[in-house]
Amino acid sequence: MMRLLGRKEIKHSEAYTDFKAQLKAVGRQRMEGYDPNLLDKITEQERSEVEKDIWNHFMNKNDADLAVLMPALKNYDGIAALKKKLAEFTIPSHGSADIAFALFEATEEEKYLNTIMDNYRGLSVNTSIAARLAGLAKRPGVYELLVDIYLHDQDEVNRVQAIQGIMWRDGKLDSIDDPREFTEKIDLIRAFKLDSVHSPATESRGQVH
């Protein structure tokens, strides 16, 4: 993207251009979400405008997909904004889950895991939440939730997501998001058994239904 200022041309970074397009995206492109590393990829000259866009779309248009970027804002208090919006979003909803994930990743406070699981239990389509929990398997408190999903969730796809997170956390998978390794170890994943597990998540947060 270029802007003409007299005879000068300003060439923006690819990350800036992609971000601007995603703000207007619909359908399949919209589902791809925002690059969580966006603010590390734009130039310093672009940052003020990008942060303003993030803030306005999150606060005024309730674009919860932007929650992942809020903690990294320099010109605004992203954490305070996330807490404010979390209280406004309905549970269960994917928007509430997105905000709770952003807050947990930034603070590692257990109360946000509780909110994530409240959304997980309340949503009929919740595999994306199981997958995101698997990606956080090495964070405090998450492993127990994955064990709880594995033991009690009736959805086989969700249980596979939980198994991947457990195996990654235990060092049986090198990566949580490598399709090639997943394919290579699919038989190991399908044969996974976890016996005699004490799950604090079951006691403190209730079982997954």
C-alpha cells in the first residue's frame, strides 16, 4: 500500500497492509484472525496508527479477535481495556473466550482459565478453545484442564486436541502445531491412554459436559 504526499511515496510494511485488509475482512478471510506478532512486524512509523485502529475496533466495535494484540499496546492500557470488555461480553461466547485467553496469557491468573472453561462448557462449537488450551499446555493450570477434557468430554475431536497438548507438555511431541509430526505420530496419539490421573480441574472447576 502506498500513499502519495506530493511527490513522495510512503511504502508500508506487509504486516501493516495485511492488518488493514483484515480489519475489513469477511467470511473465510475473517476467520483467519489477526497476526499475533503484528506489532513486532510493523515499523515504528506505523505503530501509532495501527494501535489507534486496534483500540478503536476493539473498544468501539467489539472486535474481540483483536484481544490477542491488546496486551502489547504501548500507547493504551490494553490490560485494563480487556478487563473492562470481559465484564461486558456474554458467557458463553467466543468473544468472551478470546478476551479471557488474552488476559490469561498476559497474567497467568487462574480466574481467566475459569472463564475460558465456562465458555468452553457453554458453547456447542468449542474445538477452537480446546486447541488453544493445548497450545498453552505448559502454562500453569492448563495441563489439568486438558486432562479434564480428555477424561470427560464426549467430543472425539476435542479429546484429540487435549491429547496433543498433554503429549506436547510431557515431551512426547516436539511441536504442538506441526502437521507433519501430527501425521507421523497419529497412531501414537490414537493409542494414547492416561490412567489413574488425579485431576484438580475436575474438583475445582467441575467436569466438562
